[in-house]
Amino acid sequence: MRKKYLFLFLATFAGVVCGYAQTTLRGTVRSTQGESLPGVSVYIRNTSTGTFTDASGTFALTLPAGLQDSTLVFSLVGYTTHTVAIANRTQFDVVLPDDTRTLSEVVVTGYMVEERQKITGAVNTVTGDLLGKLPVPGVDQALQGRAPGVVVSQNTGAPGEGVSVRIRGTGSINSSNSPLYIVDGVPTLDISALSSQDIENISVLKDAGAASVYGSRATNGVVIITTKAGTSQQAQIQVSSQVGFQEPSRLIDMTSTRDYVTLYNEAATNDNATKTNPLFFRKLIPQEMVSTLPDVDQVDAILRKGVLQSHSISASGKDGKTRYFISGNYFGQEGIIKGSDYDRISGRVNLSTEVKPWLRTGINLNLSKEKTDIIGSSGDGAGGNGGSVVRYAFFRTPAIPVYDATGSFVDKPDDFQFFGDGYNPGGMLAYNNNERLTNRLFGKFFVEIDLLKDLKFTSNVGLDYSKQNQRRFDRTWGTGDRINGINQLSVSDQRSETMTYSNFLTYTRTLGVHNLSILLGAESIKRDNYYLNASEKDFPDQNPNLVYLGNGLGQRANSEGQTGSALQSFFGKVNYDYADKYLASVTLRRDGSSRFGPDHRWGNFYAGSLGWRLDKEAFLQNNDLIDRLLLRVSYGKVGNQEISDYPFTDMITPGYNYPFGNVFQNGYATSVLGNSGVKWESSEQLNGGVDVETWEGKLAVSLDYFRKITSDLLVSQPIASSAGTAAPPVVNNGKILNRGFELAVSYRNAVGNLQYSIAANAATLYNEILAMNPAVRRGQIGSDYLIYNEVGHPVGSFYLYEVEGIFQDKTQIFTHAYQGATIQPGDVMYKDQDESNTITAEDRRHAGSAIPKVTAGLNIALNYKQWDFSLFFQGAYGQKIYSVLNRDIEGFYRAFNVTQRYFDNRWTGPGSTNEYPRASWDASGNNANVFSDRFLEDGSYTRLKNLQLGYTLPAAVAGKIGLSSVRIYASGTNLLTVTSYQGLDPEMTTSDNAKGQGDSSAGMDWGTYPSARSYNLGVNLSF
């Protein structure tokens, strides 16, 4: 009995001792962006004791007795391994920085997944964590400044409007310069329906060596987007929500009523002094009238603080042999100009299942609905310059009130000869209705079959379906119903369906030191477009509830049509390496496009690349400094087929009147001339690069040189007016060179609990037209052209008179080249370039383009315990901007308001200034608004694109409220812009915003919708 009690006593005592000897370690693991990291290996160094973080990034690990002085190790593929001394602690909240050495283990380069360290082409990868930081509607917008050589600029600041993405320059005049997007293996040209919260990563293929597998569509680079998928055994629910507001980031100061009156009278006095007949004198504004006039900031009257919000919820995980990711997203943006709004609701379902050990199947679907309220804004295709609310807000003088005593909009003032007759921008916003609805379904169904151990067959069926309805009503209003004299309703319905069928084999085999992968496949793409347009005029009752087609009394018009195109492709790729040291890749693709005639329908595209891992050589094996050193070179040919569907044949259109007897009869005529000889636009690309990693991967450097020559440019060739009114044919004319350097540098380290990383990138670009005959003119204003695209100059080169200063006196006018009989002291002096002693059109010269010569991005991230902080800068340098808006308001051809800058610095007498001319309403007589570099400015800028400060609750605190992870943060976007440009925004004018003429006429600032600065609060929750 005594032995029994003794045994029980010792067993109890041992249990107590063990209870005190063993401790449970708990904590969370996050990325540097504050996202929870599931699947992280957490173990005690030099032992077999360990565990993994769950779906919410939390872990619990029992510490055996006697190991209180040991070290915890945290590791995950794609992230830097991190160690922490236990030192009697029980709570650990760890941040793992991205590891540039292993992050790219799963880089998708087109139909294949390749190891980053073996890629011999120019590829940049951006993680979804970075993309989700910015409160922007589009995934492409979030790419800005993240990869060298990738220039992203907003077309306008209007809600829901897209951006321009240019990879390694501009290589086309009439064809598209936008990259091809591949979303989960399905090609598309539009990714506006995607949410940044659904993106796992993005790979940018920049050279032919990487992108040539896409052949005829790869000239402008390829952006491969991979969406998220379930990876964890445990279900994970994540909620992301942010709310904020936005306001104009910068505006132009305009004159007050008192200053405007002063300037008006001064200009009138100057003009009257040159006239001899009092009947032609311009009347002055009586001074006693000034005190009775309002002082209205017309720009401020159309602005507001807009609410910005983004919310998403997702569930992901693995149930048996099925992986899933399901999400719902909402993005809402009230524009900073009244009446402009954008809303998008989207949902995603990604499912994959293992039916058999050798058979896998699944679907990836994205469904979205977008609603955009559009206002007239120059350059965005909605209203044109004549209907631009922004331009009229700058034009309208401050002496005109917005509303009258009854609350109605004031249109034409009584004294319009003094204060102008520009439309009331407030009324334009209230009375013009323009709404666009877009529904889109995008995704794929796929099957993967393991035919043999190393041979896999994949079949994808992709669908891209969109339906867009736009409804616009231009209401009659204004003094004497002068605005939209006869009201009009326009309705359009467009549907587009693209089916993609891809079937390919991948073979991967390792034999000793030989590693081989082979890709063989075929792809068919068929696109069908349908449109229906209808319009009707003269609605007697303008009540929106009564404005429908059929209710008007006036002219009706309608049109309907269908277009289509197809692309058939065969492709192959071989990757080989010897001992991971000597690398080689060869790609070949043959494409046939219905957009070209039978004799030029097929094209061959190819590329080859080589790589050498010097760090694998014996002479560097014992080097403690270099971890990885790769030399790369590639050369290839890719193409571009992004033009209209039928350029090879004439287009016949009805509606032309022909005389038959004494009566005109309706008939058909050629509206677009075809060219049966038109063929592919092709690009030959050379790339050389070096990748270096040192100090155990803490420092990574990548340097590339590229040279791209695009030939057989697809250009709409002007024809003589005697040839009729038909639109010109598309021909192959010209050759463009793009070359430059790209540099990417990243460094990461830790000092105690402080972890930090710096990632910078920069790129140079030289663009030149090598061949083009005749020159292609763009940027039409009136009957003249602002831009000449010709040999020896960049695409979109401004062709201008050069301003030498301001004439200070009559003697200077008489001794200078002749500019006209009406030139007076205070007028602009132009340079006599051809020394003919007369200023003529021959004195115009090329003065630069809107293409940036240098672009750069800088991201700084800091993490200290629970806190995270990041700064992101982005900039572009060397581009030019021509301010058409300033030309209009400082050119004095109508009674418009004028910038305060001009008022404060105008010429008022000899020696007063040599920059701004005298005030005068005689614009034609003094040559004040000719195409000169007076209105050309340097568009270089550096912008603080995003600043974010976040705090993650300790896991123990989050657990008490039923959550596994909680992060709250505050962020700001476009907080600071450093630029000498005096317009609204230097970024808005470097993209395709000039009457749809593309990059060949970019850089013209008509006064488009201004950009916004935003402030946001957000929270990320994990369950």
C-alpha cells in the first residue's frame, strides 16, 4: 500500500514539474504589407520540434523543458528566413520580408511556370500585397512605378476612366501601344473589371525572349496576372475595408472680378490706341459697375469632396481534394467634380479539384457590374472640347453668378460683351445626363491530365463577354434655349464575346545535370462584336421619366452592325540548362489573323535567349560576397495586329445623296478605303541583362539594356482631297526605334525589432522615328497641326515657333524679322530660324514630345513590432506638355477669364517683363496664340504616390474578439507633387487623351478632368 501511494505521489509531482517545464509559444506571422501568412514553418533550431501557421497566420508551439534559451526559426518559400531568440518569451509577432531570391520560384511566363533563377528574358514580378495598398479602381493603375520600363499614366482623373500602360516606349502610330494582358491564362486587352484584392501576383514580360510565345500580340509587352487560389487546409475568411475622401490635388489660380476688370480695360485701351476710327473702339467696363458685380470662383463651384470606398470579403481554403477562393468586392468613387461617379461590384470564384491522381479540373470566373456617370471633359471622349465642363469652368469670368435670384442657372449675362458668353459649367453638369452600364463575365474552364510522369496536357476554354449600354440626354437650356437648341437622346448597346481555346503539352525532364522543358500547343481565338445605336431629337417634355426613344417629335436615326475577327496560332518553346549553370531558351509561334488579307494573313515570330550563372563556376564557389550572378541575352521578333477588323477591304456605307434627275436619292458610297497589301507590324528586340544578389540575398541588383525596332508601322495614310471623302487606308509605313537602360535595386535588413526594405527602379528611354514617308501630322487645332511625326524625331514631336522674348519698343520691332504690320511693343517675339528676315511657317522647329526620357519608382517599408510604415514615390522626367488650355485663356481671342499668373507678370511697359505679352483682345493681329513654345512646358514630376501607416493587434488581443488577425491603417494618395508644370497635372497629359489619336498626339493639355488627392482609413480582418 505504501508503494502504491509513493508511486502516485511521484507521478503527480512529475506531472507538476513537466507542467512547469513545458511552455506554449504563440504568435502571428505577417508579410511586410501586414498580410497574414499561412503555412509558415515555425521550429526550434537544431531540434525536430515545430509547427506551421494556420490560415490566419497564427501558431502555437509547445516548448520542451530546457530549451528556454533556444532560437525560433520562421521560414516560408518566397520570404526571408527569420530567427528570434526565445529568451523566456511566450508571445512572438513576426514580420517576414519578401525574399527576392526565392519569390520568383513560381513566376508565370506564359503557358508555363518557370524558376526565376533560370529565366533568361526580361521579367519583373509584382506581388498582390503591393497592388492592394492603393485605393484605385484598376489593377493597371496600381502597377505605376513598380517595375522599370513600365510607364503607367492616367488618361483623366474622372472616376472609372482607364490608364495608359506603355512597356519600353511607343512603337506604333495608329496601332495600339498597350500591352497584352493574360489573366489566369486567358488573353484580354481590358482588365478594368478586376479587383486588386483578388490578385496574387503580376509578371511583366518586357522583351521578345520572354514574350515571344504570344507572337503577333507581344510587341508592346505582356502582363500576366495570376489571381488568388485556396492553398491552406483550413478555411480562411478575410475582410478588407477602407473609406476616405478625395479632393483636387492642385488647381490653377484665376483672376478675381476686380483683376479681370482691370485686365479687360487695359487690353481694350491697348487695342483702341491702334485704331483711328472711334466706331471700332472697344468699350471699357465702367468702374462704378465693379462694386455691383459678384466674385465667383467658377472652378470651385463645380468641385466637391468625393467619398472613396473599397470593400472586399473572401473565403479560401482546401476541402479534401478541392481548393477554392471565393470573393466579393465593391469599389465606389465620387468624383471631385459634381455629377461624376463610378461604382463597381465584382465577384470571383476560383475552384480546382483533383478528380484522379492524374486528372485535375477547375474554373476561374470573374463577374462584374460597373456604372459610370460621365461628364463632358476634354480628351476623354465624353463631350469633346466644346462640351467640356472643365474648360468652361476656367473660361467663364468671375463676374457672372452661378444662379439667379430664383435659383436657376445663369447662362448668358446681360453685359456679355464685357464678361463673355461661355456656358455655365454648373448648368452643364445639371442638365447633361450621360450614364454607362457595363456587365462583364470573364474566366476559363480548364483540364490538366498527366499523360506520363513528365508529360502534362492542359486544355483551357476562356470566355470574355461584355455588354455595355450607354444613355445620354443633351437637354435644351440656357438663354433663348441656345444650348443644345434641339434636345437629343442617344442610346447605344454594345456586346462583345471572345472565346479562347488553348491546348498544349508540357514536358519536363531531368537527366543528371541536364534539365529540359518543352512546350507545344495550339490556340484559337474568335471575337464577335455587335452594336446598336439609336438617337432621337426634340422632346417636348424634358422630364427624365418621359425621355425615351419614341417620345420625341424630331429626327430619328439608328444603326446596327456586327464585326468579328479570329486568330489561329501554333507555338512551341524549349528551355534547357546544364547543371543550373548554362541556360538556353528558344520560342517559335506562327499566327494567322483574319484582320489581314489572304496573302499576308500568316506571320512567324520567334526568339532565342541565353544565360550564364557565373556564381556556379568554380572560380566563384568560395566567394562570400556574391550569392547569385546571372548574365542574360535575348533576341527575337514579335508582332502587332491591333487595328480594325477589315483594313484589307473597302467599307461601303449608306446615307449618301446622289443627284438623279432633279432629285437627290439616297445611296451607298465607299466610306473607308481598304488596302489588300496591309500586313503585320513587327518588332525586332534585343535585350542584355545582369542579375546580382549579395550579402545573403539582402541586396539585389538587376540591370538591362534593350533595343527595339518596330517596322512596317500600321498607319492611316492621308490621301488627296480629290480622292473623295472616304477615310484613308491603313498602310505599312515607317520604322521606330526605342532603346534604353533599366535598373532595379532592392535592399532589406533588420536592426533589432526594426525591419526595413528599400526597393528602387529607374529606366531611360530614347525614341526616334527612323523611317516615315510622308510625315504623319497629328494634334489638329483648327486647320493646323501641332505635332509632326517625321524622321529623326520622337513620336508625337511638337512642331513650334520658338519664342525669343517680348518686343520692348518700336526699334526692336523694326530691327527684328518681320512678323506683321500690326505688331506692337509688348507682343511676342519669335525666332527667325531660317534667317529669311520674315517669320513664316518655315521657322517652326521640333521641340520635344510627351514621351518621358526617364521614369523611376521608390518604395520604402519599415516594420517595428506591431507597426508598419511605407512610402511610395513615382516620377517621370524629360517629357513635354503643350497647354492648349493656357493658349486659349492667355491667347485673348475671346472674353475669357485669365490666370492670376499672367495678370501678375504681364508686360505693362518697356523693361517690365520679357516673358508674358501685353494684354490685348486682338489675338490674330499680335500673333499671341500661334503654335509656339510659349505654351510648351517641362512635364517632369516626382510624386508621393502613397503613404501608409498600419498597426496589427497582438494575436492574443485579436483572439479575444474572435479574430485571428486585425490590422488597421491610414493612408494617403497623391499627397505631394513636385513639378514646374503650371497646369492641372503633369501626369494626365502624357497619355492618350487627344481626340483618340493615340500616342502620336499625346501631351496636349486641353484642360482635362484634374487628378485627386485622397485620405483613407482601412482595416484588414482575418477569421
